[in-house]
Amino acid sequence: MTILSTAFLKGLQRTSQDSKAAEFTMKLVPNLLLCLLLLVTLYHTETADEEPQTLKEPCANWMGGAPGYPGHNGVPGRDGKDGKDGQKGENGEPGEPGPKGDTGERGAPGTEGLSGFPGMAGMKGEKGEGAYVYRSAFSVGLTSRAPVPNIPIRFTKIFYNEQNHYDETTGKFRCSIPGLYYFTYHLTVYITDVKVSLYKKDKAVLFTYDQFQKNNVDQASGSVLLHLSAGEEVWLQVYGEEEKENNGVYADNINDSTFTGFLLYPDLDLH
């Protein structure tokens, strides 16, 4: 500080020697004084930062400069780097339902569920048309001891003939319902051999021969399935000589000779 004051005074003495220089110096003095004050202020500021603060002398207060004007705002700095992601926030409130979407494709069938409880019984329905059952059957027996040979045997003992398809006056069964029939016969044989056949439409379709055993009663039996058309007839007939008193077929209160037949299945075109 002393060195600066001395240098300043010597400068004043040199400038006074020249009048023109003196005039210039007078103009320069205020500026130099202002610069000097600024230097002194800067010196005291640096000294205060390095040394502990002490009580300022009262004479130093007049050397403080006037506060300067605030500077202009600087240029905004560059954007900083993105920070780390924050913690997940809480769920927000549900939004309003959106519009109904289009119907999706039909899914695959699920597994079969458990059976439900039985439902209540429904109302009784109207009476329907009953299915018609076709019936045709007969079962007859012999009453005479010696039927006439070579003609239909007349079985006059009626066991069953509800449809009257068997004619006891002719000994023939007449078909009224076309279909499949079952026929069977059992003839008691006595005194002589017996040859009997079952006829269908004037043609023998089944033959039975029984050889008589002396002092014994025997049976001549046979059975057959036949398909009959409406109007066809079936009967039994014994072969023999007309002049003989007995042709071998026998029947009494103890032994019967029977002839039976019945419909098994009617033709389909009847339904």
C-alpha cells in the first residue's frame, strides 16, 4: 500500500512540470483515484479471507464502494441426464367400461357335466293309435279211431281256433294272413305201421313213417316252418288201403293225436 502511494506522488510531480501534462493529469486524477479505491478494496477483501477478522478501523468505512447493479441472467444450462426410474406407483381407479366387443369364435365343447336330478313327471299325453297285432293259430285233436286214408284227416276236437282259420269240416287250415307259419303234429300209432304226410296246396312237403312194435303204442311226429300266401291251405293225410279196417292212427280218452299251427312273422308289407 505504501509503495503504491509513493509511486502515485512521484507521478504527480513529473506531470506538474508540464502544463499540458498537468491539465491531462487533472483530468486523469479522478479516474486514478477510483482505480486506487478499487485496488484497496480488493486488497482488504483478500486479506480478510486469509486472516482472522479483527475490528475494522473507523476510517476504513469511507473507502467502501457503492453496490453494483445486478448482472444479466445467464444462458440456460444444458438438460441434465435422465434420472433413475422411480418406484411403481399405486394402482389407479378403474376406468369406465368400454363398448361391447364383437362375438368371439365358438370354443371347443367342454367336458360332460354331472347328471342332474330327475325332473318332475310331465303331463299325460293323448292316447295314441295302438299297433295292430296279427294273430292266426289253431290246435286241434282227433276223435275217431280210424280216419279215412288218402284224404285230409278231420281233427274235430278243438283246443284253440279263435280266428276260425282252421275248418273242422274239411280238416284244412286256410291262410288269411301271409307270413311265416310253424306246424307240428303228434299221431298215436297202434296195430299197424303208419305213413303220414303234411300237405301244402295239394303237394306233400313233409313225410313221416312209424313202424309199429307189437303190443305197444307209438307216436308219429313231425314239425316244419312254411311261408304261406293268403288263400293257401295246409292239412295232414294218411297213406293206406281203403279196405283195411284200421290204418294205424289211433285216438281215445287216454291217447290223443294232435295237429297245431300258428303264425310266427307276418309279411312286412302288411304293416
